[in-house]
Amino acid sequence: MTSHPPPPSPVRIAAGQGFWGDWLEAPYRQVTGGPVDYLMMDYLAEVTMSILQKQKSRDPALGYAKDFIPLMERILPILVERRIKVTANAGGVNPRACAAAVAETARTLGLRGKLKIGVVTGDDLLERLDGLLARGHDLRNLDTGRPLRDVRDRVLSANAYLGAWPLVDALRKGADVVITGRVTDTGLTLAPLIHACGWQPDSWDLLAAGTVAGHIIECGAQASGGNCLVDWERIPDLANVGYPIVEARPDGTFDIVKHARTGGRISVAGVTEQLVYEMGDPREYITPDCVADFTTIDLRQMGKDRVRVSGVRGRPATDKLKVSVAYFYGYKAVGTLVYAWPDALKKAQAADRILRQRLEDLGLAFESIHTEFVGVNATHGRLALDDSDAAQAPEVQLRVGVRSREQGPVERFTREIAPLILNGPPSVTGFAGGRPKPEEIVAYWPALIDKRMVEPCVERVDV
Amino acid sequence: MRRAGGRLKRRVRLVELAHARSGDKGDTANIGLIARRPADYPILVKQVTAARVARHFKGMITGKVERFELPNLHALNFLLHGALDGGGTISLKTDAQGKVFSTALLRMAIEAPR
């Protein structure tokens, strides 16, 4: 087999955040540790939008990932000096306010005239929901088939997942930093690739390749040695783990690499683990931009910390967009107590029986009561109980959770844990945290909508 | 140790031949199971069937098990429906997002060549 040498300067897209709350040092190290062209940062989990919607309803200037602003304050001078562009869905439900805050920060840093911000909106359907339902868009739950009107009065946020093309538009308009609301994780990586490589809207194989690249780096260090089972004890220097970088060529082949002098490991095993993460039917990885076929991906170790990805095939995009709706569901609380040897498990089991009887005697109705014995069966259920030496465990944590549509029973449950310390089975501790707090449950409602119903909007803000 | 099909076999835990990563989509957990050595992939295909995985997790999941093959990655992908007590924010489980469901699969006993 002959291979052509890659062109001298492939486009390099660095992953900076795999989720809101990821390592704050990662983006800084990505833009200072070696050459990169783009920094990609993913902030939005499925229920994040509802939290941000709540913040925006209290203050119309909020509703975006606030952590993004101090991060940008730290790296903006470097971005401008090294001409590194940013794609981030940190805008949440208020990308314009996020862009205004970044612009203000840039001016404070003396970067007036040196930075252009692109803003992508149009994903937010909350205000349009009743109109859409009235026009026959049922937004049926993809898992249950129920129409959205069943929970309409409890809806907190509704956002369509936009794809890469609105970001491409922003980059073409000269944006250095592209701030979006709900955009697919993969779109944040695919957009710079389309822009830099000149890919066409119907180059399905190339768009699929860029989508696979995005999937590999969208969870940050999970592709570069973090959370990897294979030889995990020999993965070097995770304290200084290097986040993954896509080094792509216009023909759609790309390498996953990381900066020199960083920890972690880029291996076929680790990249494969990330490829199958949150995977459905591998032949149909559906995004707004294309349908990628993960059974066509070829992985090859090209040297230390370098994995080449090639062969990716794709098919035309569907005429639908995914919509993520968040709605108020009810309440839950979790209480824990720790029981010590001897008979730690038996004591915890007895406490669970007593607790359940008391809840029943109080006439409290729950949608679910869930008991786990942490250290024995919390993660592996009966599979672990069968063959572990549970009877001799030095300690077992009793963990009981309850869920209800009503607040009252959950509130009452939280007062039934502490009494067990003095009026239940012996050798119990671990209640320093105090009474558990009832939590509001915001649930997630996945649906599809006709693409034509959603119009992305791209603006440019000059600093 | 026993003789099956004329070849010596040994009974091992799946973790010796495979590694895995899992995640969630609503109330469905996915487990990507990957052969540690490409040569062992056919063993996974043959023995770690959807039916076998459904039996392995009997009583722990409420829905069906689907299996997809990725021969290019020497991997199988399983969808375990009704595995997460409602999933995401609704679930009361420690592992509400199925992050370590994969390791429970790796406990499965399979037969490997000696």
C-alpha cells in the first residue's frame, strides 16, 4: 500500500472542555502547549438548558455558562496573539448576552478592534412551542411516543440541536470566537473542519469524518487516557493529562494527538472506547449534518500518542432535527448511613427494612424507593452479591433514594434517616452531612422536529 | 478446564478478553465491548450474544437487549433498555447514567481457548 505524505500544515482542533465543570486548566494548556488552530469547548448537557432558562427568567442578562467568561479573560490575549479561533456552546439559552459579556471582557483587556464574535441563535423553541403544537408538530417523546402536550404546562426549556453549518457561516463572516446555544457536540468540531477544508454540504463522507472527529474529542480527556480501562495503571502522568487534538487533512483523514510533554495516552484502545461511548446503532450516527457509519472507521496507531482515523463513510442528513425538552417531573431525595463490621451488611439490610416499614406506616406514597448497599451491590447489583465476600465487609453504606411527584412525602422521608442512628441497628456512623435535601427533578424529553421549522440566525459582534 | 469441540477450553471472565465503556441515552444504557486482541473478536461475537447479555442482567433491566457489531473496531455495542430506573435526573441509582454498567458485563464467564 502506498501512502502520500500529509500536507505540511493540517488543521488542528483542540478539545478544551468535555462538559460544563471540566478541568479549568485544560483550555489554557491547549492554547499554550503547542500549535492549534481552533479551540472547541462543549458546555451543554441535556438538562443544563433548563437550569440556564431558570437563571434567565430571574435575570434577562443571564442564562449562559458563566464560567466561560473568566476562562476567556485568561486566554483571550493568547487567542488573539496566536490567531486561535474558538467554537463553544457556552451561550446556553442566551448566546447574545454571553457574547456581550465576552466582548466587554475583551475591551477591558485592551483588545478593541482585535476580536470578532459570532453568535448563533435560533435553537430556542420555548417561546414558539404553543404555535408549533397548534400547527400539528406533536414533539412526541422518542422513547415513549407520548405527545408533548401531556407535559406542556411543566415545560421549562425546549431547544433544537443545530448542526455545524450556522457556525461555518459565522466563521465565514470572520468570527474569531463563535458562541452558540444548543448545537450538537460534534458540530463544534465539524464546523471548523468544513471552514478550513472547504467541504461541501453534500460531501457526506467528509462530513461524517468530521463528525467522527467531533465525537472522539467531545468528551475531552476521555479520548486521551482518562477513564480508560486498558492498562489504566500504566497510563502516564494523568495529573498533567493532555487533552485530545484533531489533526485533520482536507481528504477527511485525521489523527488524534496531544501536545508534547503532557500526560495521558492516545491509543487505539482508548479511542475505540470513546467511539462506542453513548453509541446507538453504529451504522446510523445521526446528526443535523449527515448520518455517519461507525462500522466504516479504520483506526491505526501511527506512533506514540498518535492514532490515525480513516475510511469514514457517511450518508445524507435526515430532514429532522432533534429537540431537547426539559420539564418539571417531581422530587427526589437520597439518604445514606454507614454500618461497620461485624455483620455490616446484615445491619444495613435490617435498617433498610425498618426504614421502609416506617415509611409505609406513615402512609407515604412514592413512585419509587430504591435501596443500594454501597460496597456490596450499588454498581453491579446481584452480579456482585453472588461472589463477593459481603458478610465480612468492614463497612457497608446503606443508600436509600425516594421519588415522588409530590414534595410532601420526599420531605418527610428526609426526617426518617437520622433517627435510625439511635433507634435502629448498631455500629452506625457517617451522618455528618446532616439531613438529606429534597431535590427538584427536571426530566428530559427527546423529540424530533421538521428541519424547516427551525431557522438558525448568525450575527457578528465586533469588539 | 474441559474439552469442547475437540479443543481445550478454559472458563474466564470476559474482562480477560475484552474492555468496555458505557453511557446512557435516557433510560437506556449502552455498553461498547471491545476485544483486547483483534483475534479474540470472534469469541465475543459467538458467545456474548444479546440473549446471553439479557440473561446476565436478568432482574436488573426491564427492557430488551439489542446488539450491534463493529468488526472494524473489534467491538460489539449493546443497548440495554430500561436499565437506569428512568435514567438521567429521574433515576435514584448511584450509577444513574450507566457509567460503570460496562464493568458489570465484564464479570460474565465465557470459554476461551487455552
